[in-house]
Amino acid sequence: MTTHKILPELEPKRKLYIETYGCQMNFSDSQIVGSIMTDNNFEITDIIAEADLIFVNTCSIRDNAEKRVRARLQEFKRYKKMKPGLIIGVLGCMAERLKSQLLEEEKMVDVIVGPDAYRDLPRLLSIAETGQKAINVILSADETYADINPVRLDSKGISAFISIMRGCENFCTYCVVPFTRGKERSRNPETILTEAKELFNSGYREVTLLGQNVNSYQSENGNGFAQLMASVAEIDPRLRVRFATSHPKDLSDELLNTMSAYPNICRSIHLPVQSGSDKILKLMNRKYDRQWYQGRIEAIRTILPGCALSTDIIAGFCSETEEDHKQTLELMEWVGYDYAFMFKYSERAGTTAEKKYRDDVDELVKSRRLKEIIDLQQELSYRSNLADVGKTFEVLVERFSKKSQKELSGRNSQNKMVVFPRHNFNPGDYVNVRISSCTTATLKGEAVI
Ligand code: SAM
Ligand code: SF4
């Protein structure tokens, strides 16, 4: 007698809906999850109501990021009522931080998976399908998902992220990342290059190499980040290369010189400063002071003239005085950032700041300082854009503009958004655009034909 085995591929595919919160790293991880799940007979849907499985890839960096996810989980109850077999999974940093506590607090959740356990998803789902709760939050010292080819979700096929390392061991005192993402580890360079080449060959024209601190990338053969950047840039001059994030303590001249040698490495550096006060930088355990940071900015200006600078700033960290805050504003002026991500300090359980310092800046004072920082940045961004009026930039077209099908939008090497009339150009084209006007957020111009 022959037994008939139903091959998994012959079963109808089930539908997975993934929602992602937080940093670019999380978006990149969701693509790895997408790949693991499509290999296991799921297909991805962007219609939540038809999903058999909902994943939320979460962020823990600030309290409000977690609150948003909790509120969203409440909304999922409705879908579970409509479809009783529906499985809900919480992935990423919140899963890692809260572990089984999250299963107790949020009854609608079936599966909890930390950022290093995505390969275990098929097994965890088979447990959840029997009605039991399933959890894996084991952190790994070596998981890089190097062999997994990410499924490109929500992408227009022009620009892609490539994760080159995972984890962080810098232990800035305010930050939860070392606890939720574990030890720092670098991905093997061959797999990074293969992924970048495949993206280029399938029409992508920009890759962003991702890690919490890309400057400390180290391959097994001892090559560092500058060599990796050079190898990716050499794939093709038409492939733009970006990276995020650099830690100021180890942004090297070697990297700046490599950038200068390759025009397709974009002239834009994100260099989070966090604060302009030496006292606060020390309490944050950032391992550089204001003078060091200014020295790095001067090196960028010398080696890479015209390079755009962006940053992250935290307002109202423990014991921050008006004088400390003023120093942050002054440093922002001195650098003249083109762009910034600005946050109010949010205390995170388990961090050194939570254990050792008092979160003693009044909420209203934090809000006022953050507003002053944002207002100044608006002015700096506008000034920087105004200085570009009259210049011509090479723009990589990404899409039709939000306002009109007759306009295209894309970025210049400095990562500024440029909008211009379409003519016969299309997404993926490189177009020289002469800038004629600007707002705080956008440059506007005409193609130079
Ligand atoms: N690894 C990157 C670095 O060090 O530059 C940044 C990673 S983190 C996802 C992005 C930003 O979130 C940080 O640069 C910091 O400004 C902000 N951040 C981290 N922890 C925070 C906290 N507890 N409260 C407010 N902002 C925080
Ligand atoms: Fe967090 Fe600091 Fe690591 Fe960035 S470098 S992820 S801020 S601990």
C-alpha cells in the first residue's frame, strides 16, 4: 500500500501580514522574517483582514514606541474575533525586553520571538497552532541571517537596506538596544557583496549598509568597514552606497578617505551627537567629548567638502541643566546640521541610567527644550536648503511625487529630497536637476537636459 504524503507546497498558502515599527534595522529584519515565512508556505499580504497570521515587529527604544504597539495589539482583537484561528506574533525588541510578561499582559498574543530567533518561527507557529503559547527570546552570539535572502517588502525597487551587522555593545547608559539585540557581530562580507550585486542586477540603484555602529564592522579576515564600503562601491559606479549609523567615537579618517575616493558613496553622514555638553556625554557613556566630536566634523569638512551632516539629539537627559541644553543648541549651530532626529529622554528599565541616575528633568522642561531643539533644526535645515538654490545635483529618481503624477521625486547624494517636473524620466534614472526653490524639507528644481 502506498501512503500519500501531502507535500507542504501543495497545501494552499496561508497569508502573513507584517507591521513594522522603529528603526531601519527592524524593517530589514521584517524582510528576513518574510523570507523565512515564504519558504514555509506563507504568502505576504498587505490586507490585514485576510491574514491568517499577523506579526508586529516592535521597537523598545522609547516608552511611546511601546505604547503605540500596545494600542495596536488591542485593535487586533477585532480580527481575532472575526477569524478565531488567527495567530498573532510579537517580534523584535519588545518581545526580547518583556519576554513572557508580554504573554501575560496581552492575552491576544500567541507567539513571542526575539530578534535572534527568527529561524525558529516555523516551529513556534506549529506550537501556536495547537492552541499553546510559544516563545523564543534566546539571543545569539553569532546569528547574522547571512544566508537568508530578504524578501523586499514595500519597496519600489530602487533603494534597499542591507544589514551588515547585528547587536551593540556600546552600552550608552540611556539605551535599551544592547539588552534587546545582544552582542555585536558582523556578517560575512561575501554574502553582503552577493546581496548588493543581486540587488543591482535586478534594477536597484542604491543600497544602505545598516548596523548600530557600522564603523566597528570587522570581517573574519580582519577587513574593516572602509574596505567593505570600497568593495560595495566597486560593484558598479551606478550603484549608490549609503550607511547608517556611525558612532562618533570611531568614525575614522580611513573611512572618510574611502568615501572621497568613490563618487558613488553618498556625501551624507549621520553622526548622532546626543548632547553638546561634556558632562552629559560622560553620563551617557558616549566615550567622546564635544572637542572630539567637533574634530570629527572638521575632518569631514576637510576630506569631504559638501558632505551633508545629520544627527540624533536627546533632550532632558538625567541632570541636564539649562547650561547643558544651551551647549547642545550651540553645537547644533556650529555644525549646521542638515537634518536631525530629536527626542525627549525616556527612561528604560534595566539601563544604567535607570539604575544609577534620577530622571529628574521635569516633563514640561523636557518638552520645552525639545521644542527649542526642533525649532532651531527647522531653521538650520531651511538655511542649508536655501544655500543649495542655484546649484545642480545628480538626483536618483525614486518615485512620482506625492502631489502630482507630473512630478518626480528622488534624492541627491546629500540625501536631500528633490522634486522636479517629469519630462520623460522614470524611477531609477539619474537626472541632473538645477535647484530653483526650497522648503525646510524639500528642494525643487528643473531637470538640466
Ligand atoms: N546606534 C545608533 C547610535 O548610537 O547612534 C542609534 C540607535 S537608536 C535606535 C536611535 C536613537 O534613539 C539614538 O541615537 C538616541 O538619540 C535615541 N534614543 C536611544 N535611547 C533613547 C532613550 N532612552 N530616550 C530617548 N531617546 C533615545
Ligand atoms: Fe544604543 Fe549607544 Fe548602541 Fe547606539 S551605540 S544602539 S545609542 S547603546
